[in-house]
Amino acid sequence: MKSNKILSIVIAVIALVGAFLFIRVLMEDKVDIEENVNNLQNTVVSPLISFSYWLFIISVIATIALSLWSLIRNPENLKKTLGGLLVLAVFLAIAYFLSDSAAVYDANGLKVLPGGEEGSATNKWVGTGIWYSVILGGIASVFFVWDLVKGLVKS
């Protein structure tokens, strides 16, 4: 119970600091903020952005750490997670082999875009990402239809 109270206090402090920084930005004139880069933006906008950035970093670290701790404490979930990651890795390998590294042309199809030369690793990985999305989207669609049919049959 005591940890819940401490967590509530920490959340309240973070919310108050965020609200204070946000209100400081709202109190300034929009034109002044856009034109006065050196003084006004650095004293009003930058603290809000820095606070948000560090809050995001802390949240990501805490989420990853707690997830890893939970996996370590429960070996059954660790096995399931590693199995799921292995299946995703297989789908990634399939997507990698389906993708190509052909040249990327502009909208008119006349000249090759910079960085889009044939054989480029960037082209290969972009194609892999597209195929990976198609494969996972196809699997999700199959499960969606399966669930829909199962729901209709039950009714």
C-alpha cells in the first residue's frame, strides 16, 4: 500500500511539473515564440521539450527493465517470448529473401533517386520492411476472418 502512495505522489509531481511548463508556453504569444528564437524559445519551449524527452527515456528504460525482470522471474513466459521472437525472425528472413534491391526511380521513371542505386542495402531493407508488413498483415487478416467466422457460428 505504501508503494502505491509513493507512486501516486511521483505521478502527481511529474504532472504538476509538466502542467507548469506547458502553461508557461501557453502564456507567451505565438508570434513572439516563433520570432524570438534565442531568448524566448530557449527559456520557455526548451525546458518543456527537455522534460518530455527525459520523461520518455525514463519510461522506455523502466518498461524494458520491468519486462525483462518479469521474463526472468517466470521461465514459462520466457520460453513463449523466445518462441514468438523466433517465429518473427523466420518471417523476417522470408521477407528478406522475397525483397529485391532494384533501382528506385523518381515519379517520372526517368532518373535514379540518390541513394536508390541498384544493389543498395537500403533498397533491400526497405523492400524487406514492406514484405514483412505484407506477411504480418496477411496473417492478421486470416486471424481476423477466422475470429469473425467463429463469432458468427457461435451466435
